[in-house]
Amino acid sequence: MNGQTYANHRHRPTLWLVTELLAVIGFVLMVLFMLRQPSVVTVGLVFLSAALMLAVFMVRQYALRLQNRIIRLEMHTRLGRLGRAADCERLSMQQIVALRFASDAEMPGLIDRALAEKLEPDQIKRAVTSWQGDYMRT
């Protein structure tokens, strides 16, 4: 496996989401066109399809929220080891997530820049010179 960099770090699990969405839309259209007259079964299947799509979306959101909590804990521990634990409260969650890719050596300088210049997460990631990959994301 090649190392992770800024260029390839984004995790986009779109294939299964798009497949699920297309399958549900196809199913709904098939039901609507095969049963041209609305019935309780047709309406029920449409609502069931909507509930399925909502469930998939919610599961993904819960996984991302849990991952953010774990990242916050990991970064609090890392910053504590570096003597910068108080900075966790001053940084936004998005900044903390972006900073996790920085090495311990460059972390203090990036934190100072992020706070002073109010850097966006993408700017922080671009400023990382010694990339630390995250290979265990959800």
C-alpha cells in the first residue's frame, strides 16, 4: 500500500451509498410504473424505501460523529504529551481533525499558525510537511 498524502487522504465511501440510492430509486420507480394506480402497498413501499435511505444516512452520520470523538480524544492525548493540551479547547473540531495528520515535531508550529491565522482545515492539511497517515478511518 502506498503512503497516505494530502492528495490521496480523503475517504469517500460513495460507491456503496450511490449504489444503495440508485437501487432504492429504481425500486420505487419500478413499483410506481408497474402499479399505475396508487394503492396502500405502493405508498407503503415508497415510505419503506425512504426509511431505508434515511437509515443508511443516519448510520453514516453516527459513524462520523463517533470517529470525531475518537480523534478529539487522540489529539487531546497527543497534545497533552506535547504540553499543549489547553490548545484543544481553542481549536475547532475541524482544525483538530486536520491537525491529526501532522507529525509531533511540526504540531506546535501548526497549532500556533492555526490559532493566529484562523486557518481552515484544508489550509492546515496543505501546511503539513511530514504527513502522518490515518489508515483506520470509518
